[in-house]
Amino acid sequence: MPYHIKPHMKKMTTPPPPHTSSLLLFLLLAASVIHGAAAAEDLIKKTCKVLAKEDTNVQYGFCAAALEAAPASGCATLRGLTSISIRLIRYNVTDTRCRIKQMLKEKSPRRDRYTELCLRDCLEMYSDSISDVKAAMKEYNSGRLADASVHLSAVLDAASTCEDGFEERRGLVSPLKKRNNDTIQLSAMALTLVHDLQTAGPKH
């Protein structure tokens, strides 16, 4: 025979005051966000340590700063960080190409003919790099990692060749040194990440 509690004997549970439950919810959400952000930051640091160790072109400080400053990096997986690194290359090469065009328009009296020719060569190479990085992202998103690596290598080689052109003349300071170095580092980061994903397989 089932046992029934009479209405007047029901145990009443007093709900917590609205402000108390809101505070608890806030604390739980805050803890979750902090934990997620800490985990993502930890992934970025670990990833950059590996990248700096595997490729001498990559500096840990540059890698960590670049990835941590990128939108959506706070909740990214390893695959997400790879996508972000390719996107950072695109921003960099697009901006560098724009800067080179501005420099050529300025017609500085201090610029000699050799520097002018180097800038024109670099403009052509960075124009090609924009196409390469777009293709790299497309191949990466389609899962064709080997093809993505080919295009990323082309971007890295273009930046290296651009910088080498200035360094061939003794005493000439490259006006694109930092931009070229940034492109080289970002490309090396993306290349190593893509290679590691190829090695690790589809689980990561």
C-alpha cells in the first residue's frame, strides 16, 4: 500500500534569495570561464614551446604573443590554433604588400636604384604570397594538409628571398626586415603545426 504524505505534512524547501542564486551562478560561470581561459593559455604556451624547439625560425615570445592576441584563441584547440596561425599570415602578407606599394609611391630621395628594385621584387613576391596563403587555408579546411604545406612553404620562401635581396648589398638595411621576419616566423609556425597534425592523425 503506497504511503501518502498529507498536504499539511509536506516538507517545504525555502528557495534561496534571488541575489544569492544569481551570485552562485555568476561564480560558477566565472570559474568555468577562468578554467577554460587558463587551459587555452596553457595550450598556447605548450604549443609555442614545441614550435620554438622544432624550428629555429620560431621564437617562443613571438609565438605566444601572436597567438594569445588573436581573436578566438582563448578557446581554440590545436587545429584551431593552426587555422589562426594561417589567418595571421594572411593579415601580415596583405598588410606588408600594402606597405611596399606605399613605399614605392613615396619616391624617397634617399632610396637608391638597388633598393627600388628590391622593393619591386618583394611586391611581386608578396602578391603571390597572398594567393598562396588563401590557397593554404582552403586546402587546410578541406583536410589536404600536404597541399596546405606546399603553399605555406612558398610564403616562407618568398619572405626569405625578399629579405635576402636587401642583405646581398653590404651595409644596406632592409626596410622590410621586421615584416619579413614576422612572415617567416608565422609561416614556420603554421608549417610545423600542419606537419604535427599530419603526424598525429585526425584525433587532434
